[in-house]
Amino acid sequence: MSYDTVIELRKLVRYYTMGDETVKALDSVDLDIGRGEYVSIVGPSGSGKTTLFNLIGGLDKPTEGNVFIDGVDISQLDAYELAWLRCRKIGYIFQSFNLIQVLTALENVALPTVFAGTPHDEGLKKAEKLLASVGLGKRIHHRPSELSAGQQQRVAIARALANDPAIILADEPTGNLDLQTGIEIIDLLHGLNKMKGLTLVAATHDLKMIKASDRIVWMRDGQIEKIERG
Amino acid sequence: MSGEKRMVYFTVRDAYRLGIGYIRRRFQRTAINVASIALANSFLTSLILTDLFYATYNKFQGGSIGVDAYQYWLVAVALIVSVVGITNAMLISVYERYREIGTMKCIGALDQHILMLFLIESIIQGAAGGVIGFIFGVVAAIVSSGFTTGFDIILKIPAISLLGYLLGTTFLSVMLSIIASIYPAWRASKLPPVEALSYEL
């Protein structure tokens, strides 16, 4: 087990039962992702991208097999440890941003720091800095409904960074954005990956995102079809 | 992941802060819950106080008027209706916030944090409804019994006993609000994050 590997998937299987039918969303997936690597997960819808995203992120439990994050098998973690992992180790970015609508940009970004136990003022200060770093320094008191899609995704990226995670998981981060905004978001993510050494795992359809990545994992029918160097 | 203690934090103060945010910015739904509690409590308060006014009147003026017992049954029904109404409103509020609950779990919230968030909101609503209802109840009692007992009857009631009723009925309102919210809050807290995140309203 190398310490440079941050995510290890071993014989990962996830079945869903729909009535009498068993759907094999993931069927024996093995994958190692290195620290600081930028990996795109690509495949048609229903190929298991989102299931993989959920399993790596500790949002769902595998039917069989293991997910190791920093050498720790996350299926062995209790609810507290799992919450800690989601809070401190992993930052999530979604296609539909998933910001808390009643909170301002600043409060949204500061929310993960609350769960990390950061003092209130310190968390707000950090959130302000992060928002400035994603280019939203002037709109910190706006609520999501008052921001454009691209700006909302920037807030979501800042939120994902709030507790200095080792891993950023992104599920179709440019899926709801126009071309130009999408390019800006990709540049932002790519920059974070390169400059901060963040491990970036993105499920995507977006060719521009795929091109920027170090490795491309092609999924089909719940299995890895092929892995390409970017 | 070694060495460091793996803990997540969400204090009552954090929940209060967030709860106030929800209440302020989703004011309409909150207002309906508060109004429901306030209505029930004003009914209860006005009945209790009318009873008290009549008793005081009887004592000082030697009358023999009273409140019919069946009216207390009506109040009990009003309280139950209010509880059911709040449960319904809170369930809708949980559905509306499915994605947000999933998101909160992604950034470190435990089940009990979600539970606490919803319960604190219901406590705030219950307390607000209780106090508002009490004020309306006092006014209603004075107006309805004043013509019989004289409007200065309120002056003959010791302030301490009014305060007692305020605290008592507000406490009852908070309890009712909590009872009404336990099931919705519990459902919200048990949501698996994946399901909550993929929910389309």
C-alpha cells in the first residue's frame, strides 16, 4: 500500500434492487487514485459514474468491496467518523450547486467550518478569503438566488474548500453552465488541483474537463472499460 | 487520519443561529405555524382568563357567573387541530429541504444535528406563537367579559398570576410545537444523503 495513493477502490460492487430486478450499478471496480491527481470519470448515463462518486464520498455503502481513503476502509467507520471524513477530508461539488438557499454566499461557505468546530468569526474570515480566491469577493452577502449559475458554482467550490480537504469530488460540475462559464470553472478547478495539490475526481461529460485531466476512466455498464492518460 | 480526534461539531448555538436564518428568510411558512399556535393559545388563554375574571367578579361583587365546561373541550380540540396543522406544515418543510438536508450531511452533519435544527425551529415557533397568542387571549378575555364584570377587572388580577399564565401557556405552546415536529424532524434526520441529494421537487 503506497502512501501516495489517496483513494483505493477494491472489487467495488453496488447492486440496487428494483422490485424483483437487481441492477448492477457497479460491478467489481478496482482503481487507485494518487495524491494530487486529476481524474475524470466518463461514461454514458447509467454507467455507474454517480454511484462511484457516492461510494468514494462515503455517501453510500457498497454491496461488496472496499473504499480506502488514506488507507482507511470507510465501510468500517461509524457515523461520527464518517461525518468527520465528509467534513474534513472530502469537498463535494454538484451539478446543481446544492447551496443552502436561505444562507448568503458567505454563510454557505462558512457552514462546513461550523461542523469542523472552527470558531464562528474565524470561519467567517476564512470563508471571506475563499470567496475572494474564487473571484467573488464583492458578492459575499448575496444569496444563491441573487447569483448567476457560474457564481453559484464558485460559491460551491469555495464551500468544498472550506475545511482544506485532501480530495475534491465533483459530479458534473459544468453540467448546468454555459460554455464560457464552464471553461472558467474548469480553469478554477484545474488551478486548485495544480497549485494546492488537491486530488480532484470529477464525473463528467464535458470534453474540456476531460482534456484537462491527468487520467480518464471510461465507465460502461458498471465496469471500467479503459483508463487513458490525459 | 491518525492522531487527530475525529469529531464533528454542531452546538445548540449553531443550530439556533441557523434556525433563526431559516425562520427569517422563509417567513411565510413560519408565520403559518406561529399563527396556528397563537390561535390555539389565544383561545385557551381567553378562556382561562375569562374564568379568572368571573371568579374575581364573584368574589368582589358577589355574583355567580362562570364558564361552561364544554368550552374547555373546545379548547382541547383547538390545541389538537393546531398540533396536526403544524405537523403537516413541518412535513412539507422537510420535503422542501430534502436537498439541503443531503447537502448538510455531505459537509459533516450527523442525524442528531438535523434533528436538533428542526426541533430548535419548532421551539422558536412555539414560543413566539405562545406569547402572541397570550396577548391576543388577554385582549379577547377583557373584551368578552368586560361588559359583564367591568373593564377594570384586569386591575384586580395580581400581575404575578398573569405572569404565571403567560409562562404556563407559552410552555404548553412550546411543548405542543415540539410534539408536532418530532415526527417530521425525525424523518428529516434519518434521510440517507444519496436519497436526499437526488430528490427532485
